[in-house]
Amino acid sequence: MLPISLGMAWLLLGPLCLWLLVKGSNPERAGAVATLALLEAGTIAMSVLPHPAVPAARPAAAHTLRAPPARSAAPKPRSRSAAAPEQAGPHSHSATPAPASCDERAQVPRLARKQPGGSLLLSWPATPHECDRAVVALRTRDRKLLIWLRTTRHAAPRETRPGVLTLPVHVRSGTASLTVPLHGKTRYTATDGRSGHRIPRSVT
């Protein structure tokens, strides 16, 4: 309470004493000087009193600083529980099969053989990771049936746009093949659309 009272005295009497020093008469100035001297002496005396109280405040601060280690020790059970998912992780990965992949690329049919019923059988040498689908684009020009063929992993056995088909690929004895429905285009000559070269017919 004494420091608060001294502070209030400075707030109230300090400005008044300064005003009396400037505007007051000689007795008022003397009283103002005496009041300021008392306030200053009280302030100097108060500066000596807080030192004994400082050691008592420091242990309290030390206790508050020691509390966080207890809080940091609490997550230890969490780390133990987290060890179980880490141990289970490799088992889950080993149980999950790796995603299948295939060789997506543009293919040049080696043989083109017309099938009964108005279809065309295209074949080429299969790769070790041959895709099970292929996108086939067809276009007619000057009695030629231009064919663009690309193997893909997409499994959408429907037309994506006019003249483009997604067809299944069959692999047997190292040869990949697919059947293209011609829809009345049997009189055209099968031709590779990229090179413009005729696709050879099967000998048999």
C-alpha cells in the first residue's frame, strides 16, 4: 500500500508543486520545494524496501518454470501408442499389392487379317508388360483405312468420340491382338495412320 500511496502523491502533488514553483508566491514556492523534497526522500527510501522481497518472488517463478517439464512428460504414453501403428505399417504395406502398370505406347500393327462378320484382327509383338486395352482411331481416305493404335491401361470399352474405340487386347504366345469392328469398311485397305504404310495381311 505504501508504494501506491507514494505514487498517488507524486501524481497529485507533483504537478501542483511545479505549478506553484512557476506561478506561486515565495512562501508557496518554499512549500512546493519542501513537498518535492519529501516525495523524493520517500521514493529513495522505498527503493531500499523491495530488495528483501525479490528472493521470495524468484522461487515462485522457478516453480512456474519447472511445471512445463511435467507437461512435456505427459506425451510419453502417446509416443508408446504411436509405436503400434509404426509396427503395423510394414504389415499393411506388405498386404497391399502394388498397383499394376503396363507399357502405354503407340503400336504399329504387324498384321491385319479380316475376320468373318466384318471385323479386322490387328496383331503385334507383345511386350512383357502389355496393356489389356488399346485406343484405336479409324479414318478412311482414298480407299485406305487409316489406323492409329495406342495401348493404354484405361478400361473404358466404349467409344470416346466418333471413329475412336477402346478395345480389349489379348496376348497369346508372345503376340498381342485385338479385333476392330469395321462397320461396312471391309473394302478399304488397312494402313498405319502414322507412316502411311499398308499393314501386311496374314499369310494364312
